[in-house]
Amino acid sequence: MDSLGVGLGIFPLGIALGVLVVQAGLPWWLAPALSVGVFAGSVELLLVSMIAAATPLITIAVTVFAVNFRHAFYPLSFPIQAVKPGLGRAYSIYAMIDEAYATYVLLPPERLSSARMLTGQFLMQAYWVSGGLIGVGLASMLPEPIEGFEFALVALFVVMALDAVRSRRELPSVVLAGIAVAVAMLAFPASEILPALVIFTVLLVGRYLWSRTRGPADEGEPEARA
């Protein structure tokens, strides 16, 4: 049951991945290969577009690192100790996607078990892989490509950005991201992704240092009072 709610969101995105792979002119097996070898929804959708556009490897590597860097902090609070050491724990670490982290990090320790976590994570990946295969099949049966379907990737990242910006405190990050993209597109029109990431990182570091000098009370909206 842990994976059922997650599956309702993962499965349609898996279908989108499969359709996107076929419509991008890439081999069908890339969908299950990414779902097994990478298993990171947003990155997989991004990789399809970048591979189809023959993006340089260094740009792909830096982009994937930037998008998935948050995973480096998940083990600090993820209850991996509930999974028995060995292959099971190795798989749990590999399958530590956002949805698995959100599902199990909030459960009381007494309700966690190795079997429960491994079963849930395996089913989450099964939803994703099966969705991708169904998407490949659906795209193969379509007489013509779906115009604008590649916008699914843009829509995904827009939703993720809106979900991250829950208060005025985070609005400066959105503004800085827009500035980074605009500067990169003007200065490096042929390969703007990598420069945009570098510029955005520098701006975020600058914002962090600036906020440290001013103190938390000077940035963002004040706390609501009852």
C-alpha cells in the first residue's frame, strides 16, 4: 500500500517517458534502460531531450549532477538502517528516489521493516518501468507524433519549481534562475544549459553569503502570527 499513491503519479510519467523516447527518434529500449540504469524521473526525461539533441557529454554530466545533487543529503535522514545489510540495502540505496524518501522518512521507526521498504521501492520502480514500456507501445501505434508532447518535460519542471516556491522567501531563487538563463541565452546561444547552471550556482552562493551577513530576519516574508 505504501507505493499505491506514489504509483498514481509515477505510472503516467513513465508513459510520458516512453512516448517521448519514441517521438524523439531514439531506440525503444532506451526507455527501460534509463528506468533501470538511472531511475530518476526528472533526469530521465531530461536525458531523452539532451540525447536527442546530441548534447555534449560534459553538459549532460553537469546537468545531471545539478538536478540530482539533492540526493546526496537523503541518506542523512533516510531510515536505511531498517533494511538488512547486503543486496537488499544496496538496492534500497539505489532506489532512494524522492517518492521513496518522502514515504518512509515520515513513518515511525517501529512501523518500518526491511521487507516493507524493499517491497515498496521495488513496486515504485515497477510502476515506472511498466509505464515506460506502455508509453513505447502507445507511441509505436500512433499514426503521427503528438505535436508539442516534448513540452511534458517543461511542464514537469514548472510544476516542480512551483512546488518548491511556497513563500516569498524563495522568490529570489526564481528570479536568479531567470537571470542566469537570460544571460546564458544571450552570451552562449549555441550551448546555454551549462553556462546557465554555472551562473545560477554562482548567484545562489552569492545570495547565501549575502543572507548570512544580513541575518534571516532581513530576507523573505515575516513569520505569520496567530
